[in-house]
Amino acid sequence: MESAIGVLVSQFKAFAGSDGSSDTLSRDEFHRLVKSQLPNFVTNAGDSTAIDQLMSSLDKDNDGELSFLEFWKLIGHLASRHGGFSL
Amino acid sequence: MESAIGVLVSQFKAFAGSDGSSDTLSRDEFHRLVKSQLPNFVTNAGDSTAIDQLMSSLDKDNDGELSFLEFWKLIGHLASRHGGFSL
């Protein structure tokens, strides 16, 4: 599990580091990450409006950036659905 | 990222399936998982009392079992620390 966790952290950092704060995902970074890394797990991963709505629902403090823990919540829900767990 | 998420889900299921409910971790299953899968990320992974305390802090509904999303919260915090993000 530790190596899988390491992969998720380093991928997050790779995308978060492309502009502005290297610890958070901007709107553009989030779009790029979803399209390239979560194309099957996110419904409508190719639909920019849907990704904007998803981002707004995760960005609890409405600062226009997703922190690692905000992002982690998303992948927890995707993982839970992928695993067939009840939410 | 999808394959790393898949690894975490299948490892969780492998441990959760060893006794009782196959969707949740019992105390024994959680101990085995932490010792074998998170030996470096969990401080005191070899200390049973510490693991019991960790489990209590995660088991929000106090039913003695950890759901996938309760477990996901733990690994989010471990991942965040591993990545050097502020909590």
C-alpha cells in the first residue's frame, strides 16, 4: 500500500507543481489531472463543465484551489465506487 | 492514478475479507493490515496499543469496524504527511 500511496502523492505533486502554488491544484491543473489520470473513474471526464462542477463541490473553502486533502476526498469516493462499497 | 487506487481498494478488500463483514476491517484485520502494509507510514506500527488507539480515533460510529471511507481518511493523513503537505 505504501508504494501506491506514494504514487498518488507524487502524481498530485506533478500536476500541482505546473503553475502557481505547488501544493494545490488550480482549475487548469485539476482539468489536466482528471483527463489524463482519471479518465475512467470520473464520469464525464471529457466534459469541462462537469469537471468545473466537480471542482466546486470539492473546494470547500472556495479559494479556487484544491488542497491535497480536498483532492483525497474525491479519490476516496471514486475508490469507494470502484470497490463497490456503500457510501 | 487509477491503477494505484485499484491497488488500495483490492488490498483493503483482501484484509477486510478475512473474517466477518467483507466490506469492513475488524480490529484484528486492521492490526494485520497496518503491520504488513503500512509499517513505515504508521508511527509505532509494531505497538498494538498504539494501533488500538488509532483505530478508535478513526471509527467514528464506534461500531468496532472500519468502513472503507473511515480507512481512507487515515491513509489521506498518512499520504499528506508523506507528501509534506500542511494538514
